[in-house]
Amino acid sequence: LASARAVGAHNAFMVEAIRTARPDLSCVALAMPVRSVPVSKDAVTALRARFGLRDGQPVVGCFGLVTREKRIETVARAVARIAELHPGVRLLLAGQVSDPSWLQALLDRTRVSNRTIVAGRLEGDAFSAAMEAADAVVHLRYPTARETSAALLRVMAQGRPAIVSDIANQEEIPQDVVRRVDVADEEGGLTRALSWVL
């Protein structure tokens, strides 16, 4: 901010934080333009076949960079717990993996490696088709730089049921649009939210 003449931010929390830190600096909220992408039923069927997903098999998806901050361990544990009610549930991780050895160790430790699809980075239509294939999308974030997630906005634009961390920079998302998980009861809250969605 020291050399900026003006600043734009994608959420009200950050706009207020910047205005508080630098009241002399012009700061405005900028919408992040995201639109839904039409996805054919054939494209979703092809993607499910590509990853060995049977018809009716529930899919929990995480989209965007696969990092520790996305709380992948919490997601894996919740999927392991929800598998008691939904034995066929699969976890789909669609995005570039920051640390493959960390991820594999995590999936092995939480005993979900046999029900997890690590799709890696999916381009264009395949990324949107993967979203359409997901019955529930988990988008947790902690710690956070209070950023606005383009991946989460894309998930919401596709109309997918989304579960997010209940953090200040996401307060603008209407209460009836997503399920929120308290960071103080992350695994339990996520398990209950997944149970509700599925």
C-alpha cells in the first residue's frame, strides 16, 4: 500500500481493512466477474467415466489449488466419517497439488486414498464438468489472507452446494447460499454439513 495511489479489493472486509490502515488512500470494492459455464450432460458423463465414478455415486469435491490452507486433512477426515452413511462416497480434488508427497501421506493417514481422485489441474470445460459432477463442494480456508476465492465463486456460479469456512471475509455471501463451518468445530461441522447435503 505504501506506493499505491488507489487500491481495489474483492470483498468488503478487505476494503474496510485497507481504509482503516490507510484512510488517506482511495480504496474501492471490485466485483470479481464470474459466470456459469454451460456444461452438457454428455460432458459430465464422460468426466465421471474418466474417473471411474458410477451413476449415483456421491462425490465431494474440492476445487482450485490443493494446499494445506484448503484444510484438505479436515475434508479427508470428514469424508472418512461420512462414508459410514454413504459407503460409495468419493473425494474429488481438482486443482494443482502444491506438495504431492504431503497429499499422499495425508490421504493414507486418513484412510481415504482408495476413495480419492486426485485429478490435478483440469482445463476449461473439464473443470466445469467436474464441478457439475460434485454433489457437494467443500471450500474451507484457514489460515487466510482474507482473499476472495475465484474457485469458490465459480462453484457458486455453477449452482453447486458449497460448504465454506465461517470467516469474516466471506460474510457477504448470503446465509442461504452456502453452509458455513465454524473453524472451532471444523471437522464436526463439516461432517454434519456433508451429511445434510448428501
